[in-house]
Amino acid sequence: MSYKTDYNRVAGLGRAGEGVHHFWMQRVTSIALVPLTILFLIPFGKALGGGYEALVATYSSFGNALTAALFLFVAAWHFAIGMQVVIEDYTHGGTRLVLLLLNKLLSFALGAAGVLAIAKILFSA
Amino acid sequence: MADVNRGNRPLSPHLQVYRLPLVAKISIMTRITGVALGGAALLIVWWFVAGAYSPEYFAVADGLLSSLLGKIVLIAALWALWFHFANGIRHFFFDLGKGFDLPTVVKTNWYVIGASVVLTVLTLLLV
């Protein structure tokens, strides 16, 4: 018989210490993306194919720039944690470790690139 | 214990011989569209970065994304986005413990498919 407490038998195993954080953030980002998707798509769709003038006209507006930056930032976050589950489901061992690292690094690099590009367009207009 | 009733028990469905019900096809399509939307995000961020870089480079990105090939890819991405979005909304109800009974699932399957098409057409009309 073990003299360990229930807590000590599970501490440090698996998701201990993180709990439902991953699940919860997937929902938080989903909820945020409901309005952000709509607010992003309309001005983006109108500017697309309109040349440089349309880009500057659309994203020199603070509201359009803010919603586009928020959309890309939250979407990158949502993608990073969603893709993490896909990788965990289908890969193992060293491959999994490498893919998990690349996933986080590239997802947030993509989000940051989008946010910075939008900021530059906004402030240089 | 592991050998009790071996061979004479219900087995879990195997992907290669089991015809997936519509709800399962929608489930895997939600994952596939989610992964594919990462590729669409790459194109969109490229478009913004090109715009931040120079007007000349932006003309290349904007021209490519509004070409026939670009339009086909982006319209497919738009449908993928609304499909992922619609099934995501259904999952909010699943999270609340609602809509798990079979008649409701069969009905909401078609809501998801219908909404993905309607929202795609609506977006194309609006922009």
C-alpha cells in the first residue's frame, strides 16, 4: 500500500499544472473570432485587388487596422493551439517534438508579421 | 481478462471499412479546413507584408491574389473559413451539453453545410 496522498500520486504527471487551460483558450479565441472574422472580411474583401491606393485607404483607418490586427493575432493563436492537437494526434516521439516547436514558432511569427505590417501601413499613411 | 468474449463482441468501427456518418465527415472536414486555413492566413499575411514593404511589391501580391487562380484559392478558403466557423458555432452548443441527440445532430449537420454555402455567397455579394 502506498502512503502517498492522492495529490502526490498525480502531481507532475500529464497535464497537471495546466488543467483545462488549452481547452479553455481554444474556446476564448473561438468566441473572439466570431465578431473579428466578420469585421476583418468585409474591408479586406473590398480592398483586395484594388491596388496600393485601396490598401492604404482601407488600413489608414484606425478601426479597420485594429480589427485586422486583432483578427490575425487571435487567428494565429487559435491556429497554434488547434494545430498542436492535430500534431499530438498523428505524430510521435522526436517528430512530434520538432513539429510542436515549429508550429508554435511559425504560427506566432505569422501573427506578428501580420500585425506589424498592418501597423506600418496605418502609421505611414 | 483480455480474452473474454474475443471475436464475439461489437468492435469499434475501422476507418477503412466503415461508412462514416455525415456528422463524422463534418468533424474531420472541420479539422482539415482548420489546417488549410493556416495556408490561407499565410497568403493574407504575405499580402499585408507586401503592402508594408513597397507599392511595387504590393502590386505583385495584390495582382496574384486577385488573378483567376488567386480568386479560386481565396473563394475556396472563404468557404473553408465559414465551414469551420459554422461547425465551431455548433460546438459551442455541444460544449453546453446541448444538441447531442441524433435527430438534432442530423438536423444541425445540414445547418452547418447550408450556413457555409450561404455565408460564402453572402460575403462574395458584400465585398
